[in-house]
Amino acid sequence: QVQLVESGGGLVQPGGSLRLSCAASGFIFRLYGLAWYRQAPGKERELVASITSGFATNYADSVKGRFTISRDNAKITVYLQMNSLKPEDTAVYYCHTNLGLGPNWGQGTQVTVSS
């Protein structure tokens, strides 16, 4: 059974940093791409960043230069380092993978950027 468990969210002031983690299990982690999505209140879920099995990365324009996605295949974990956070980054952040049978999502972790 595929499981994705996010952690690391919280309340941070504008300009601050957070690192999200997503611990995976139930599949051969190193073979699949992973991604972080986010959903703000009243808005659709959007792709934030993705990383392939070959470590190629892709970012939404709104987070380029501020966020970094990475993966540690030994720890079976994907990370999202978020710097220079803005109030508009406030959202629930979800870890995602797709093994070919449909999307798999974590439960989400709340990130709130506010002074």
C-alpha cells in the first residue's frame, strides 16, 4: 500500500524558511517521480515542484528561485526547502506520486506565512 506522510509545516513570518518532508513507503521509491502540490483556501490545487527518478526538477514560476525540491533515495524521502516565504505561499502542501494506477496523495501539511 502506497503511503506518503508529510511533515514540517507550521507558522512562519514573511521572509522566513521551512523545510517540508514526505516519507514514502509501499513502492520502489527510487523508480518514480514525486511532486509537491499546494491548495490555498478557495483555490484549486496547483503544482509547486516536481523531481524525476533521475533527479530532474521543475518548478512553478511563482516559487522559482525560492523553493528547492530534493530527494534522498536512501531515506525514501522527498523534501521541499522553502525560503523567502510570502503570505501568498500559505496553503496546505501535499506530496504526490503516480505509479501508473492513478495519483497517490499524502494527508497534507499546513503552511501559514503571516506576521
